[in-house]
Amino acid sequence: MRAERFLPLAAIAAVLVSLAVCGSGAGDRTGPLLVVWDFETGSAEGWRPNDPAHWRVAAADGSKVYELTAPGTPGPVRAPTSVSVLAGHDVASFEFTGRLRCDTDPATAVRDMCVFFHYQDPTHFYYVHFAGTSDGVHNIIGLVDGADRVKINAEPAGASTFRLTDRAWHPFKVTCDAATGEIRAYLDDMKTPILTARDNPLAHGLVGVGSFDDTGAFDDLVLRVPLR
């Protein structure tokens, strides 16, 4: 498939080597690069935010990033309020990587940034909630299936490892094997997941980024799909 925005060849090689070394959580089935976004053109064309007024491409730390500038508005069910999905790439099994930064005061433990997948519409999707604390609704893998979000990850409430405790950039990885329903989420450490689940009622959909009710930024987003 065509990639809307390519990194320089050296950067792509580095990303592919890193992903090959770290593994995907889906065995050897990860395949060719599908989409890379580094936002260096100053455009986020192809991304579909639920509120375009709250998203922009901005300069940060010598790079350009996709920035969420304001919290969203709650919808009909309890779920993340800000989401921007990558249009045109409906996937089942996948590996989605990048880096994220939360701009909310680190003194706020419930701060978060989210990664979405199998997004079908505003009330049907999965999300990984990376947070500064862990409980039944923070630092979880959540499912929104026509009703308020529910925690689906295997780690007991309050027992998952949380690392979003500052305003620094953090690498992330989310993988899904649609055949088994296995979901894994990583932050900082790309070898050991901090959140795991086995679930598959939605089966496929779009990937995206956002937050439950905070602000922050995303960059160097890479979507890979399995070999067919």
C-alpha cells in the first residue's frame, strides 16, 4: 500500500531494524511497512480528528509533531474525548508504534494519552490508556462497544505498570493478533508489555491517537500489517 509520508531512508531502516529486534507480539507474522508519519511536511493530511480545532502540526524539540491542544467534549458514552484516526487503513492484525508526550501537569496522576485501534465509529473501538497511575480505569486496555468503556486487560486494577509520569517523550508500541485476539501494549520498554488482553469482538478497524481528557503530542507513527 502507498505510504502517505515517508521518513528518510536511513530513518526507515532504523525503524525496521528496531522493530525486528524488539518483536511485535504476533510471532513472525509482522510484514511490510504500511504507513509512516513524521509530520515534517507540516501537514496531517490523512488524519481524521473528531474535533479538528483541537489538533495541529507544531514544532517541538527540533521536529514537527501532531499536537492535541485542548481536551475534548464527552460524548454519549463514557470514553476518551479526543481521537484522531488514520483514514483509509482498516486493519485486523497490526503493529502500531511511535512516540507520545503528555503535557498535563505531572502532579496530576490521572493524566493520560491514548492509542486507538479497531476504531469503527465513536462508540465502537478499543484503546490503550497510558497513564500516570494505575486503577480500574487508568492505565488499561479499554473496550467501547456501544456503552461505557470497560477494562479488558488481564492485569488486575491498580497492578499494571504505569510510566506516563512526566512531560518527556515516550516510545510506545501496540500490537494485535486478530486470529487469537491477543493485544499487547508497551511503553518505553519495547520487549516487555505493560498491558495485555485477549479479546476480539470488533475484529478490525482504524488506528488512531488521542486522549481521554488531556493534551499532548504524537510523532514518528508507524503502522505495520502482517504478511498475507
